[in-house]
Amino acid sequence: MIQRAKALLYDAPPQPSIDTARTTAQSHFRTLRCGTPFQPRIDALARTNDWYNWAGYRAPHSLWDEELEYFAIRSQAALFDISPMTKYRVEGPDAEAFLNRVTLRDVTKLKSGRVHYTAWCDDEGFVLDDGTLFRLSPTRFRLCSQERHLPWLLDSAIGFDVTVEEETAAVAGLALQGPTAFAVLHDAGFAGVENLKVFDLADFPHDGDPQGNSQVTISRTGFTGDLGYELFVPSEQALSLWDRLMAAGELRGIRAIGYTALNRARLEAGLIVANSDFVTSEHAIRADRLRMPDEIGLGFMVDLEKGHFNGRRAILDARTKKRLRHVLVGLEIEGSIPAEHAIVYYRKGQEVGLISAAMWSPMAKRNIAIASLARPFGDTMVDDLWVEIYAMRELQYQKLMKRAKVVPRPFIRLDRRTANPPAGF
Amino acid sequence: MKAWDAIVIGGGHNGLVNACYLQRAGLDVLVVEKNGWVGGAATSRELTPGFLYSNCSYVCSLFRPEIMRDLELPRYGLQVISYEGGAVFTRDGDYLANYRDHDAHRREFARFSRRDAEAYDRYSRDVTRQCRFIQPLLMRTAPDPTSFRPRDIGELLYLGRKFAGLTPEEMALTLRFWTMSISDFLDEYFETDVIKANFALSGIIGTALGPMSPGTAYVLLHHYMGEVDGSVGAWGYARGGMGAVTKALAASFQASGGTIRTGAKVDHVLVRRGKASGVVLAGGEEISGKLVVSNADVKRTFLKLVEEKELPDIFLRRVRNFKIRGSSGKVNFALDSLPEFPALPKDSPVYRGDMHFTDSMERMERAYDDWKAGQWSADPFLDMVIPTTLDPTMAPPGKHFMSCFVQYAPPKVNGREWTDADRDGFAESVIAQISDYSPGFRDRIVHMEVRTPREIEVEVGLTEGNIFQGELTFDQLLFNRPVPGYAQYRSPVGGLYMCGSSTHPGGGVMGAPGRNAAAEILRDLAKPTTHMSPAHDVI
């Protein structure tokens, strides 16, 4: 028997290709950074040629002026391509139960046509990622995240009647954010979009599709703390959707923007970014960099009433034994010099943490930051905190020791974000 | 008669590294090399006019940058050209490539399995964690756990603290990693056979074990700890072949006043009253030296160069039992044109990287079955590179040098010595496999060198042709390498030291054994080691 198996192995010369889809995909090595479905439009607008690598895609840091792109978010309508965001389709009779097992929040409370911000942990209770969960139907979900989790999701799905598929490339996404965002959608003919409340989603017909049977999924969500929406279409419909919005938004000041502007808006909104404000557990080389939800401000998501979920035991244990070592806080720092990556001190001398994101906020008119501190600092001890800012000015560090105050996030609250119906500026 | 301060037996890379450090510490050092050239297993040989053969080791990554810096190897001409990737050809006419770019690598894996493509991050996180644990140990003398010297206790504490610094989960993984088979380890991450075969290669290279043998996971780690000029994990070609490494070392050694004698085969080490006092060459010439350092492997050194009566029984027995089994060979080709691989796009970077044809774990294990039966593998595992795609100095214009590392090849064929006919059969198994994926390959061959374990042992001096001077399994590492109680480069004979890959941290063109041995010798001589850079920090 062994002899026969051997003979089979040795005598088998290479067979002609059988899997053409696989061999067709070989050519990817020629393009290390892929374009998104919107790339032709974005390339046409890219005056600065200032690109970065977002999960293997060529994404703009800025397109024409990072300052003015930020103001487009706050005063007009900004269009940001979110297609590189990792997207998983989770579908099946057990989809709800499966996601309830994987993620921290109670998915049974997430109704069809709703979105919630959630996170998921490994068995040790360390955060694998945060993201948004879209309930597209009772049995169909879309999970959007920064990092990739297919092995984790598939392994967790054992025993559930559910399919998990990665659909990042198949689904194009756009964030339309800013005070005139609603008006742009309205003018673009998305009838009924005024009914969407924050975290609602619905499908709308897309007239750009010649067959007339294509749909746009629009959710009232975003990453800016402003009035805004996210739109998803099959990637073949991407360009017609872009054109539809741009045409409708011309008089509403619609502008395409890059990540630098968005990153400012998200910081004002107090939102965290995986692998920027915390290290995701599948990427942390150093074991002490792992974080539980309570250590990065996501403790509110943990639902201990809903039954078992991945990491529950470890999180509960850490809470009971008071083994939560870190805390993520918002800081307001005196002065106007941004404190990016500055060390946080107690009484100007004892090192207690690090700032992961900082800016002078044009909306709050304050110097704001997100920091990770070692408890009890930032938790029960919030006084006498300082940050040391090394501001490089013409080849010299101007060292500033500035007082920092722990403040709640978000740093800004805009009524227009949640107003119903949304205002048509 | 002149008495040298130190005589180094063998001009391989570790012998030369050791000699360089000793010479720079002010010793008067002689290197004696049996061949007419230096280099040991890191050589470039013009075996046919116009073609330089890296006929033993063939790629560069593990050589410690601290040593390159101390010995000024870039100044003495060493250039390493990194390459971007490689591939395993699959029997269905496709291939699985490895690309340096993280996202390209993921997309390539996704052609075979989207799940495995995304599992790579966790795999590389875990392997990186293990590398970070081991890497600081490479440039330190392993502690002797039976010793109560403050230094050994300090080093043991260092190891202990490093281990204690791990989380319980990491400790479990570490112990598993050191003892598992590469096949079991990969099963924890991947489900696609060709993807597992792709990674498993590094777990069996140079080792007389199969991918399903316990202990092979660590061998993989050994190959992940390298870099090219600071680019971690990169592999490259030394310009001018691997001999460029030892050429630069020899130039550095001679520039600092050292002496090399080639064509000087050592017959035995002179031992007087339990202490080494020089060497006797094959022709009978005596050379006296205050101390002797052997770059030869531990078996060759103590079973051939030192009289048995000078050695304790238990030491001898352990040397005899040290696993240094022949498992691989090489077939090197001069080609009159670049081979074509119809599966590969013409502009693929894979042409410039490492190529393999073993696309399943079972094929790899069955290749090992042949070895166990005392035969070379009918369907061998090849690690094949064409360095001339990046280094035109090694062949005439338009022509190419191709190096094929071949596994498995037993030290003896069916229990008898290799014959020339065996050697030809071994070469044919390689040519046949390449030809399956590269039509017309045979017609491009203008010259070929075939090295079975027999040729490697005779020509290079490696016992059984074992490229690592002893297998890298955990029972033969750290304070057990090569022999418990003699893991600090010293031997039962006073003034006789070891500096080859048989010693900690083991094989590969790394230079660390040669350097660490020099540090121990200088310690015994109470000489300063300020010219030796400490190991780079791992933070």
C-alpha cells in the first residue's frame, strides 16, 4: 500500500492548470497597492499625491489640502473612501447566536436595520479588534473592522449554522460626512433617507445601475462625530454612486478627502483606532501590550448578562481580582501645542502613560489627546497629571511641561449629528 | 621553532571569525586550512571557466551584523544582495509564492486559502515572539547548569528571568515550539497543504528528520533569525558567491596581521601533559602553538585529530553519539541560459528567489522515508536558487549559476559507501524533478557538480556532510551543544577549544560560534574584549 502511494506521488508529473481563477490571480504581484473601486475618481482628484498603505490598498493621506479637507467635514460634506475596511458577511440561521458568542455586546438587542459599534476578544479577554456590526436582515450581518479575522471567525463558528465570508473587495464603501451630508443625499434622490436615525440603515435604489435593480445600503453612521452617512454598493456600482453624489453635492460643497482630515475629526469625536490607540491582540509581539476592553474605554460594551462570549471568563476574572492595569482616557492639555506621543507624568516626575493621538481641536478650541495610563492614574487618581511635549521647531526641541486634565470623550458634541429629521443645510 | 599564540584548524567562516577576533586582541594567530583555498562551507569556486560556484552554502542572512561591524566586512568587500521572495511549484501547474510585501504575501496565499492568508499574521506574531526569546542567546556563551561559578549562575538567572518574563501562554508555546514537529506546529495555524509545505521547508533543511519528527519546529526558528543589513528576516546572495563572506574575513584577518596557510592539512593535535601544544600536519611538519582552536566539527576534532587516550570516556562516548547525520547533498549547475518555468510569469521576482517543488507535507515526509531506508529520496526536496539573476559577476553574460540544495541524502547508501553510480543516480533525481517544471532544463546544463554526503565530507570536512556540524534539535542546543559540560567552547584537553557550528548556537553562516569562542579564549587569557561588540538589544 505504501509502495503504491509512493508510486502515485513520484510518477505524477505537473498537470496542466485546472484552477484558472487561481492562476488568473497570480498577476497581483505587479501591483503591491491595489486601487479601490473608486480609484479612477480619486486619482483624478489627487493633487498632492500623498498616499499611504491601508490594508494593501493605495489610500490618500490627503488629496488637495489636508487643512481644508478637515473643514470640508465640519462645514460642508466630505466624501471618504472606506472600501479598504475589512468586511465580513455573516449569514445563516445561527448568525445572531454566533455573533453574540464572538462579540462583546448583546446582538439580540440589535434589530434588523440597525448598526452598533462593538469589539471582540480572544479567550484571554484581550481585544482582537473593534468595529461596526450591521444587521442587514434577521439572518444576515456585515462586520467591518480594521484588521483581518477570518481564521478567528471561522474557528469560532464551529457548531453554529452560519457562513462567514470575507467580502472586502466585493463591496465598495463611502463615508459621506458633514453638515450638508443629508442635503446631498436628498438632492441625489435617495427618497426617505430623512427617516434614518443615528445607527439606522436601509436599502435604497441606485439609479446609476442600467438594469435598475441595484441597491445602495445607507447607514447613518460615521467616524467624525458629525452628521453623516456610510454608503455600501457592489463594487461594480462604485463609480456611478460616486458620480451621483458628486453631481448632487456640487452646490453643497462636497469634497473628497484623505485620512489626515478624517483622523482629526475622529479624535475630536473621541473615537479610537485599532493599532494606533491600542495594539490588537493578534499583532502584539510584546505580551504586555495586550489590552482588555476595560483598559481601552470599551468596558461599556461588555454584556455579562447575555450568556457566554469569547473572553468573558477572563474579563470577569480581571474585574473581580482588580487586575485591569491600564485605562484609556481623554485629556485636555493646557496651551495649544499638540502633545502627540508625549509621555504623561504624575507630579511632573513619575511616568504614568503615553499619548497615542493629540491635536489642537478647531471645533472644541482646545488642546486634546487620547492617552493610555497605568491605573490608578486616570482612574482614581486624576489630579496633578502633566505631559512633556517635545516640539521640534527649526531643529530644536522646545520642551514644554503642560498640565493635563482628564475629560470625558467625545471632546465635541454636535446636535446636528443626532437631530431628527436631519437639517438640510 | 616559532610558537604561535593560537593555531586555528580550518579556514571556514567560524574559524576565520575566531582568528580575526584573536588577532585583533593582539595574539599572533595562524590559520591552517587543508584545502588550497579558505572558506570551508562558504566558498566560491570556479569549477568551470567563467562560472563561480557557491558550491556549499548558497544564501546569506544569519551572519551576525555585530561581527560584520567588528571585523569591518563591508570595508573588505562583502556585499549582500537581498532577494524578494520565492515559490513552491505545485503539481497542477501553478505555484505558491512568498513575497516580502505583507499584502502581496496575503493575496498570494489567498489564491489558495483566504483563511490561511489571514492566519499568517498570528503565525508570524508567534514565530516573532519565539525569535525574540532566542535571539539574545545567540551571542552569549550558554551557561553550565552544573556549575556554581557566579558567571554561570548569572547566565542561568538571565535565562530563567527571560523565561519567567513570559506569560503562561507564552511559556506553553515556547516549550511546545522547542519540542514539536514542524508539521504539528503548522497545523495550529494553517489548513492548506501547499502553504504548510512552504513553511515546513525551513524546519527540515540540513536535518536528518522529517517534517513530522518532533523537534523540527525549532529548526524553522533558526532560519528566521537572520537579516540583510538590518532588514529582519531577509535573505540574500553574497556578491561573488558565498566565498565573498570568507574572502572578506580572510582580508580582514590578514590586514590585522594574521597568517593563513592553505594546503596544510592537520593530521593531529599535539597534546603534552593534557595540554594542546600545537598541530602536526599531514606531511609530518610540527607547528607549535600556545593554544589550538578547532573549526572542525566535534566528531572530526575529537575522533580524528586528538588521540583517544587524551579524552575522558564519557566525553568520547557523547561525541560519538552526537547526532551529526548526513541528510543532504548539493547539485550545482552552470547553465548556458536562464531556465524557463512555464508556471511562472516571465517578470516574476520568484526567478531571483528560492524555488521549491515539494508541494505537500506527505511528499516531504516520504522523501524522508527513503532516507530512513538508506536511500536518497526518489522525489527529493530541493532548495534551488539562481544567484546570477542578481549577481552577474558569477557567470559569463547571459549564462547562469544555479545552486540546488537536495534533501534527503543518506550518509551511506543501503549501509555501504556511496559509489559514483549512486552519485549519478542522485543527480538524476534532481535533474528529473527540475525538468518536470522546466522543460528543456537538461539541455541548458554546461557543467555540473554533484556533492553527496561523501563529497561534502571529503572535500569540505563536514562529518557525514552535515551542514550544521550537528543537528539543531533541542537535545543538542544551548548547554548541551555539543556535549554537556563542554558547551563553553573548551574541551577536556587544556588549551584546545572548539569554534565550529558544533558549538552553541549552531550552524548556518552566522559567525556566532567563532565569535563566542574567541570571547571565552580571551577570558582565559585575561585579555580585554573591548573590540567585540555586544549583541544588539532586542527591545
